[in-house]
Amino acid sequence: MSIAWLVPLLSVAAFVLLAFAGRRLPGGGAIVSLVAVAAGFGLAVYGFFDLRAADVAVNEGPGPFAVDFVSAGDLSVHLSMVIDSLSITMLVVVTFLSFIIQLYSVGYMRGDPRIHWFFAVVALFTAAMLGLVLANNLIILYVSWELVGLCSYLLIGYWWERPLAREAAKKAFVTTRIGDVGLLIGILVLFKATGSFEIDQIFELLTAGEIPAGTITLAAVLMFLGAMGKSGQFPLHVWLPDAMEGPTPVSALIHAATMVTAGVYLVARMFPLFAASEAAMLVVLTIGTITAIFAAVLALVETDMKRVLAYSTISQLGYMMFALGAGSVTAAMLHLAGHAFFKALLFLGAGAVMHGTHGIVDIDKLGGLRNKMPVTTWTFVIGALSLAGFPLLSGFWSKDMILSTASDGGHWVTFVIGVVTAALTAFYMFRVIFRAFFGKARSDEARNVHRAEPIVAIPLVVLAFFAIVFGWLGSPLIGAPFGDFVFAGHHAAEHGESIWVVLISSAAAILGILAAYSVYQAGKPRAAAIRAAAGGLHTFLARRGYMDVGYQWLIDNVSLGLARFVAVFDRKVVNDAGVDGTGLAVRLSGKGLRRGVTGLLYNYAALMVVGVVILAVAALLGSA
């Protein structure tokens, strides 16, 4: 895999070409980015089969590409790649989904005056994620990490003319920076303890027991703070629903293949560090569990189709995190990869609805779309079923593996919450389906909707296929080859799927669907009655648990209050008393000393005598 470095470089080259010459290329140069990512996908697939033959396990060391990046004294930073089963899995998923989403974007973004810039930033976004995946050095990983954040800011705020888009971009940028500070400090803590930024070298020292236990826990928790920001974990999840203000392909890219998966991948890549600390694993498990259920509950009252999908992403990322906290990288990565396919499908389906209804995403204003948008409808249903963990679809196998991990580890609270979350997921997704695609149209836009054009529909069909079959790679019925590949035969999948877990999980998904049908499709006005009965609870959920209000209060009263105090302290104490006061003291002392400069010899002699006396007295006092 000596050519693996070409995979991110191809997208970097596409970015440079599109940024400087894209405006002059036909169609905004979309073909340039498509060709680059398609070639990257081909190289990733080649690497996949190459690794299968080589039997390279996770964290077995960097690939063959490594050069000096910075060398100063004892500090040496290498531009090195880790090419193992974990990174190549992510490489295949990211390049494939980026290609599918960009192909969809050709039709979705047609006519946009800045389309060349859109594809340029998407190419850079893809390159940054690929660089993060391949990095064997924490500095290179951090640089790629921050570049992913920058690209997300540019893409979420792509339609900067819209105030909501601008605010959403700033919110995403600032919120994720909170986590990024933790990641940076965690990296520095590891460097202080090991003297190295190389991931494989850090793991060698970890295995040798040369890193103190307290340092391990501190570094792991700080790095997890970075993962919380990028992967929308509670309480740093607030940016993710607002990120829906960007173009729908951007939402699909962020939620499926790039930004939000970065945090999960970080914990999976650094898993030996986390596994060495029970406290760190408990933090990951707890935060993941809270995130899964909290986001699922918020999705119950959301009427914006894309925001429902955003909350579902947060919830599923919580699933992945508590799988890691429970000790299974296999379950987390299988769910990450499967989720990437069906979540991209759902977002692109929502985009097709928006495109066909001229921007309507409020499910209360839709209805009856299945008659005029059959491809979009039924592919969306497949994606929703897979997300809900319906038996034998992709999400079913990974979700059952996660729940089995929780039960096998004795994490019963997490297990119960996971089952409840699965039922809620089925309920709110089929609430969207019954309200948007079935029943009667409730607006002129819904009545006059037009079908998705082929370039938009084809990606939906392709993703629907993977939403059905991909999860079978984790099925015990065929030997769960995904786990064997991820660990290259060195470690089997850590947890099997108990039949009683399968039955409970399946029942949760089916009951959730039936409950949604009963409330929204049975022809009875139950939804309004439930909303009225919920009262204040519905208001609480509709206001997102008042977390945005709470953060705004903290900013206005704590952050800005502290900033005002620092400004006053700087002006009055540092500047007026310190800088200006020192200058005044020097001027006054200069005036006083100047009076002693008379030019008279007897005056100078008297001053010398006084000085000698003072020195003599000081010497006597010192010896006493």
C-alpha cells in the first residue's frame, strides 16, 4: 500500500484546481472532484484486498509512507500513515459515500452560482477526513481534525446570505472548538509522558507500563472531550441540529461519512489508551448512553424532517460511543459503517423531498408523497427500517451486537436504555414516514411535487441496497466476517448475539413502528390528544431541553461577564496602574533626582558621605 498516500492527495489536488480554475470549467468542475474521489475509492478498494492478503491487524504500525515533517532538537514529527484494517475500512467507506453524495450533488446543486466553490470545499473536506483516518501521528491527526472543522464551517454556512446559515456555521465552529481544546491538551499530556507524537510508539510505551495510570486517564478523558464535540455527544451536541441549514448533500456528508464519525474513529483508533483506564471507559459509556436516549426523546417532537434525522444521528453516535465504552470496537465500527450508508440515504431522500417541493421539510406541511415520489418514498422507508434495527436489515445486526456487548458486560442500565432508544427510533422515524409520505397532501407544494431526476434517484437506490445488505457482514449466520477483518484474525468479534437480545431488539423496533402507525396513520386524532396531555413536557422537548437557552445564559452572564471583568482589569490595573503608573513614577523620580544635580562639589561630597553612612549602618544591622 505504498500508494495509499495518493488517496487524500487526489482530493487535495481537486480542491486546488477547483478553487483557482473551477469557475472556468464546465458544470463548475464537478467532474474533477468526482474523478478524484472515484480514483481514491479505487485505491482504497485495492488496499482493502491487499490487507486481506497481508493479515495486518489494528495498530500493528504505520504503513510504508513516512517522512520527516518537523525536526527541532529532541522534537521530531513524522508525516506517517497507519495502514491497517481499521483505517482501510474507513477509507473505503469515506471515499465511496463521498462519491455517491457528490454524484447526487451534481443534480441537487445545478444552477448554483458558486457550485465550483461547493465542490472545491467538499473535495478539501474529504481530503481532511482521509488525512485524519490515515494519520499515525497525533499532530497530523490534529491538523486534519481542525481542517475538518474548518470545512464544516464553510459548508454549513455555504448559503451565507441566509442569517440562520451564518449563525449555524458559527455555532458549529465555536461548539466543536470547546472539544478541540480538550483534544489538544490531551495530545500534549501524552507527549509530556512519552516524548512522542507517534501513535504506535505511544502504544508500545503503554504496553510496557511506562505511562502512569493517572496520566492515561487524564489524556483519554481530554481526548474524548474532542470526540464529544465532533461527534455531537451530550452536552456538546447542540450544533448538530442547526447544521441542517447547509445544503442537503452537506448534511449527508457531515452526518454519514466525515465529521461526526471522526470522534468515534478517534476513540476506536486510541482504544488501547481508553481500555487501560476503567474511569475513561466509564466516561465514554455514560456519555454515550445519555446521548443516545436524550437525542431520541428530542426527535419525538421535531417536525423538520432534516432535524429529525440530525437528532437520530446524535442518538446513533451515542450508540457507537457506549459500544466503545462497553469494550467492543467491532460493534461500534460495524454500526458506524452501516449507519453511514442508511443515514446518507435518509438525508439524500430528505433532499429529494425538498427539491421536489421547493424547500418544504416540515412534515406537517407534506403528506401523500408516495404517489408522486415512489423511488424516494420506498428507499426512505428502507433507510428508516435499517435505522430502526428492523430484523435482517443492516442496522439490525450492528444494533444487536451493541446491545449484546452491553448485556455481556453487565451494563444493564445501558442495555435497557439502548432497547428503549431502539423503540423510540422506530417510532419517530415512522412518524416522519406516515406524516410526509402517506395520507393526504397538506400544502400546495406537496400536491404539486415532482419526481426526483435520475441523477438524484440513482444514488438513493444504490444506498438502499447497502442499507439492506451491509450489516450482514456482522451477522453470526455467515461467521461475522467484518469483525475478523477489522482485527485481521488477531481478535475475533468480542461479543456474539444472544437469541434473547435479538428477540428483545426486534420487538422494540416492531412495537415502535406499530405505535407510530396507531398514532399517525390509523385515522384517529391521537397525536393532538397526546400533545395536549404532555403539556409542559412537550414544551420542554420542543425547546430542546432549554439547552440552547442555558448556553446563551452562560455566554451572556459568565463568559461575557468574565470578559468585561478582564477588560476592566486590563484597563485600570494593567494599563493605568501598571504601565502608566510605572511611567509616572519614573518621571517623578527623575524630577526628584534632578534637583540633586547642582554642579557644586560640596553638594556631591555631602551626598557621598550620606551614602557611606547608610551603607555602614546597613552592614552593622546585617552583622547584628
